[in-house]
Amino acid sequence: MSVRAEIQAVTDRIVERSTPLREPYLDRMRRAVDQGPNRTALSCGNMAHVTAGCGPQDKESLSFTPVANIGIITAYNDMLSAHKPYETYPELIRQTARAAGGAAQVAGGVPAMCDGVTQGQPGMELSLFSRDVIALAAGVGLSHNAFDAAMFLGICDKIVPGLVIAAATFGHIPSVFVPAGPMPSGLPNDEKAAVRQQFAKGEVGRDELMKAEMASYHSPGTCTFYGTANTNQMLMEFMGLHLPGASFVNPDTDLREALTTAATKRALQITAGGNAFTPVGEVLNEKAFVNGMVGLNATGGSTNLILHMVAMARAAGIAITWEDMSDISSVTPSMAKVYPNGLADVNQFHAAGGLQYMIRELLSEGLVHDDVLTIVGRGLHHYTKEPTIQSGEIEWVEAPEKSGNDMILRPVSAPFQKTGGLTLLRGNLGTAVIKTSAVKPERRVVEAPARIFHSQEDVKTAFQAGELNRDVIVVVRFQGPKANGMPELHSLTPPLGVLQDKGFKVALVTDGRMSGASGKVPAAIHLSPEAADGGAIARLRDGDILRVDGEAGTLEVIGVDLEAREVVTADLTGNSFGIGRELFETFRQNVGRAAGGASVLHPEPVA
């Protein structure tokens, strides 16, 4: 089926807008491909260093025969539950590659911080910048020019976007992204959230809160709510960088191991020496990013990807904007209810039919492009199949045609709502975005007096003192990338939720970020320009009447001549030191605007 006119129109304007970037990018990638397999450019001395740490078989094959060599970029550490399973992957990949007539080496490791650990902590101010650090570190690993393909081992928040930026930069070689899967279900997310709100109200102590958190985050694997980590995994399937059905298979299962083995074999097959050469720069095209945006909206994914997709696309010579995302949201049905948009977790979503069911439905209605190149061949229709183990071997079979649970996953013809719930907000305060898929319709428009804060800690203090027990729009400014690295403000969700449950009209306006787990409180986030960049948010005062309208797509201060006011400044010196923040001063000084992806690598947004 041909793609719908609205989706095609967005795709066409992205192609046109991107031409000055994309054509030079593709020219660079094709010239790199024409130079031949990477190791042909290395001297004997270079190659001796490449193979010095190998075992005898790999040393012999790499040095004297034209075998394909996979470079493994790993985000393994055993402090992140999601990345703990990667500890054993390199050896499995090496053994599989060797048996298939190739070789594999760990080309390098990249940092992988856990936003769950740093929520509300100073370390969160490094989180967004870690994406660009990850891209740089992966680039260092691949710069040895000794690899015919790359396998990227990463899952969580900034890690996958950083790895995609690196993959796009080395777009002349194939790249396969390898997930590790979500942990088995623990304490239901709604029960955990209820305990958090009880703690915020002082109804339970820290011991009860700790028990709830540990019952929820309890084993190796990705956290089971639909936050940024699991949104990343969805995106890799919608963009054709995973094997079909790989995202949400639990760790330490036979199927998980079989998928990693199959990913290794596929990485060898799509090298220049294989029979299906697929450089990742060709996979990461305009249609792939449009498919990713559709997936983001259809699943109700994390708002963090609004930043990351702009940055990832730019690395591939593609210019996408928040307007593109908002326009796609307006025609993409919301098909899933996964926490925080619903009560289910990703394991239950996967069991109900998951991404394979969703992709089939979207293809049937022309809401995604089928004519795309993926790591398994041409056509997104490959991703309507799910992996199974048959007689000890992995096989892909067509996924069920009906949802296993229509309280979790619905067809395009009967969605939870007709739009994806991601809306661009414009007005005299600048440009922001709001995610309304978890916000009740009657709460999507809030007009109330503003209360201004310069830190999330001050918001919590005012809440505890009862100062926010009224209709209020909480404004938290100087939280943008230039000010303090744009930390997530997820710790504000429980107190704001308490106020909303009391019957008050409540909203958040910030130049910072909310977590992928943000939910029922309307939040105008990523406001650009930010306060530290002289944005209009720096001219607001306590008591100003603000209107956040998630239906009409507006964000305004009412009855105020902003130009007549001075821009408020803040003492930001405290953001410059401690817990590694001093190392990132250069990043804060050179980072681009949120609307341009909040990147240091590509700081200027494309008009």
C-alpha cells in the first residue's frame, strides 16, 4: 500500500530541506566505500598491532586472509541493569563470527550512565551531554579503520542515540544494533508510582519507598516501563537497525542468545565481502527517520527522543524539526497503553503482539514507508515477523494478526486516540513540546498564575510548605543545556501529581527535560530559547497568567509586554563544579539549542 499523503508530505519536505546536507554526506560515504575494505589501507605494522591481542586462529585469518572483521562497540557495565547482560556478549560474538568464517574484536567501550541513579542528583547534569561523549568514544574505537562492520551493544537513554550518531558518522560500513532485553516484570509500575506519591505526601517512610523501588527494578535487563530506554529499542526496529522482534526478549533466555548469534551472522553477511552489502548510511535515510517518528507517536514513546532524533538525523545529513514530529503525531493513532500511558509494562506489550503487530497495522494503513533498506533486506514488512526457536534454530514467523490484549495494544482502526499525543507548542514564550498521551483530555488546557523557580529542589520545598496548594503553573527555568546540561526533572512528577489529585489545575513549563516516564501532568518542556540564552521564559514573574494549551498547540503569557521587562539572570556558578561537572564547561558554552537537538557536535539547528 502506498504511504498516506500526510506522511509523504512530511517526508518530501524533509528530503528537500536536507538536500544541502544529505548529498555531501552520501558523497563522503560512497567515496569511503570505494576505497575498499578497511584493512587494505593498513600497513603490516598497523596490522600487527590490530592482531597482537588475538588468539592464533583470529590472528592468522585477519593477517593473511580477507575475512570480514566485526568491530564491537560496547556500553557494558555491571552497574546498569540493562547493560549487565552485555558482559558475555563479546565472547559469544567472537565465537559465532569465527565459526561463520569471520572475526570480531571489541573495538572500544563507551560510557553508560544510569538516569535512574542520577535522577534529582548533580550527576544528571552530565546525562544529556553523555550522548555526544558516547558518539565521540565510539568514533575513537572505530577510527582504527580495521573493521568491515560494527555491532553496537547499547540500550538506555543517551546511549543508543550516541551510538546511532557514531554509526551514521561511519556510515560507509554496516552497523547492527544488538539489544539485551527488558528484565522480567516485577512490582507493577502503577503500584510503584502510588508509593512514590505516598512518600511525597509523607504517608509512608523511606523504608517502604525503598522496598517498592527494589521490587520494581529487581534484575538484569531494561526497566520495564516505557521510558527512553525501551523507546530506543522500538526505534531501532522501526528504523531497521535491529533484527525483527529483537527488542523485548528477556535476557538470559535461549531466544535472546539465538538473536545475538543471528545478529553476528547477519553483520558478516552485509559487509562488502558478503552477499548483501548494506552500509548503514544508506539505511539511515529520510524515510527511516519518518518511520521512527511514526513509531514514537504510535507507541507513546519518550519525549527525550524529540531531542535525540534531531541530533541523530543531523549526523546522517538529514534535517528534521519538531514541526515534522508534531505533524506526524497529528495523523498517527495512539495504539498502545504502556506505563506511564497505561498500566501494562513492556513485557505485557510484547506478549500482546508488540512491535510486529503494530508495524503490520501501520503498513496496512500506509502510515509508514515500506520501501526502506534495513539490515535484513529491503522492506519494513520484514519487521512484521517475530523470532522463534524451532528445532534448536531461530526462525521468523508471521506475528498474530490480532492483538492479544486490546487494553494494551489496539489496531489502527480502533486506537486509544486518533493522534500520537505529541504536540508542538508555540507562542510568545517561544517553542516547546508537550506529550498528552497520558494526560486526560480535560487536563490538557491549563490557565493559571505562574510560580517561578530556578531549581527542582526549590519546587519540592515549596510543595512541602503547602505553598502550591492552588491552581498553578510551575515554571522551572535555567534548566536548559547552556544553563546546567538540561537534567531531567522527573522527580517533580510525584509532587505535581499530588496537587493534581487534590483537584487543582496544574502544569509545568520548563526549558529543561522531563523523563521518558513523565505522565499525567501536562508539561511544556524543552522550551527554546532557554533562560540562559535570553529566552522569554527569563522575563516571567510570579503571578503572571500563563496558558498551556495542548489542544490548540499554544504556550503564552497573557496580558504581559515581555519586551518591556528585563531578562532575569541567575548565578549558575554552582552548576560548574562537583561530580564531574567541571569537565563539561566547554559543552555548556558551545551546546546548541534544544530545538536543534541540544548537541555539541552539530550545535546549529537547521532552518
